[in-house]
Amino acid sequence: MLRKNILAIIPARSGSKGIKNKNIYIINGKPLIYYTIKRAKESKLITRLIVSTDSNKIKKICKTYNVDVPFLRPKKISGDNSNILETLIYCTKKLEGSKKFDYIVLLQPTSPLREKNEIDRCINKLIKSKCESLISLTPLIEPHPVKLKIIKKGKVFPFLKKETKDNPPRQTLQKLFKPSGNIYIISRDLLINKKKILNKNCTYDIIDNNKFLNIDDKSDLLLSKFLLKNF
């Protein structure tokens, strides 16, 4: 199999409403982004690795880990409401020369608990599957959407319009999954020409619940100190 040209992008903008400077928050003596950088640099299949940031401070930190930050991300695609799709397209187009990338790998710093070889395992799976994209998923335990409620005009209604038995046993519910955030891989055609990260021709990688970590609030930071202790 011919070696693929694979770009990996670690997005790390400076703004964060929930946790200030979340991407460089110190966990066990290292900035959060370090844990994603470490796994990305272990990959044998990634041909170009960059950090995309709008911050000189983050750029300086990344340079200490010998990670390329070839340019600062424009402010117009670095705000709270910016879509990560815009960043991926911008970086890919800016970095491409005469040789186009085959795949783009998105590695979010807020999902740092990746196993060794996880990235390459996912890349190989996508290439062999002949799908156009891959997403990491983890089983959804609670709350199941069937059990969710909404309130309208002071009254309670099921969240799902389809009628179901009231409070059905967990064992009878359809198994669902949620994005783990560990990894997304997108073919160049899907990203650049169709402007999508996922489509119907998408495969997956399952992350066990006990290996799932997505840092969103301060309680997640406390958990991360325990889970990343022996990283």
C-alpha cells in the first residue's frame, strides 16, 4: 500500500469561557495540549503535524515540544462561535503545495486520553474500509434520550416525539454512542470539495467508557489529573 500524505491538526485557540486558557491548563506538570502532542508525535503514519492557534503564548509553548505552528489562525475563525470545519479547511489549503493531502486528522486537546497506537490504528482502519471519514465514539450510558423530558407551559412531555413506554428498563433500550472527541479523520475530498467532516460513508473507533475523557468543566480537570497520572 502506497504511503498516504496525512495532515494532523491540533486546534488550540486561546478563548475558553468555561475554563480560562483550557488548552494550556497545567495537569500533572504539563499543559493539557502536551498529551495530544505526545501521541501525535508517536504516529508513524502522520506526515505533517501542526498546531492551529490564534495565540502567541500557545505557539511558544508548542515550540518547546518541537511542534510546528506555521502561522497564527485568523481571529475571524477563532471565536466562540467559529466552526472547526472552517479551521480545518483554512489550514489544509494554506499548507498544501503541489502535493495534496490524502487525509486530514483532527486531534482535539480536550480529549487527551489516547492510547499508544490509537491514531495509527484509526488511520489504518479508515484506509482499509474505503470510507471517507472516521469518528471516535464511546457508549452512551445515561441519560438515554428515551428517558429525557421537556417542559412546555408548565407541563412535562417526552423529549422524543415517538411514544415509548414510561421509564422502560435500561436493558431494553437501543444502544447509543456519543463522540468521544479523541479523533476525527476526513478524506481531503470530503473536507475541501464537500465541506464536511462526516457523511454517510463513515466508519468508527470505539473508546471504552473507562478510557473516556473529555474536558469541559473543572470537575473534568480533577478527573484528568488522576487518569493522566501515568500517561
